[in-house]
Amino acid sequence: MDVDPQALDTLLNKEAIRDLVLLYSRGVDRKDFELLKTLYAKDATDDHGAHFKGSADAYIEFLTRSLPGLLAGGHFVCNHLIAVDGAAAEGEVYALAYHIFPDGKGAAVQDVAGVRYIDRYAKQNGRWLFASRIVTFDFRDIKPIAMPEGPRQPAADSSYALVSRIFSRGPRA
């Protein structure tokens, strides 16, 4: 069977971009800010609507200030369309974002959102990185829930010890 080298290259690039998106979800959910720093290009931007808009570096700093109170979080990637053009690519990621925050009154609220990330990716030094992310919220459902157990930190997360090679990336280009 003849394999089209261009088609194979496109497929490999798309898979690397999918890994990038999954690593972002893991970085936010596990509050792994060092991982997040390796996922963005040097001049990347992030636009989370009313929550944040600015440089990727400032976004990660925003997360370091806002996520410590997060009791639980999960980003579940659903559909991901990608178009690759050389060292540039763009994509649309459908995801469900689930968060539990303290309500300030001894209880908690759950925030479930259907989001779409409109991404531009750049391949630098052989790695795909986010060049820009724009988040759109298709729906949100916020309601009170019972207080869950305390937040998990990366050091206490057994997956870091058991499968750490999956989550490692070199320094940002």
C-alpha cells in the first residue's frame, strides 16, 4: 500500500495539535502552571471573554491567582477540527468545562459550560504551540452544590508519579 507522505505528515501534525489541546486541559485542571507555560508561543494571546483577555504569559499569571480556590475542575474535549498549512494551523475545539468553586458562605457552586476554543497554532522548533486562543461560551449552568473534599494539587496527584512522561514538555520556544 502506498502512503501519501503529505497526508501522513498532516495526520501526524493534527495528532500533535490534539495532544497540545489535551495538555492544556490537564494543565488547567491540575493547576500545573509550569506545564501551561510550555504550551504557548512566545507572543501568544488568550481571550477568555469577560474573564481575561491579553498575553498568554498574563493569562497564566491570572490562572495562578484565580485557580487556587478552585475545588475541582475538568475540561472534557469533545470535537476538534484542525486545518494544517505548513507551520501554521487553526482549529475549533468543543469542550465541556466543569468547575466547583466555594461560594464564600461555606458551600459551593458548580459551573458547567459548553465552550468552543477558536485556536491558531504555530509550529516552532518542531513543536506545536498555541499562537492564540479565543473562548466562546455556548451555554453555562451555575448552581449550588454540597461542598466537596478539598482541592488536589499536582504533588498529591498520583498520575504525575505514574505516567509523568505523558505530561512533560520542553521549555517554550
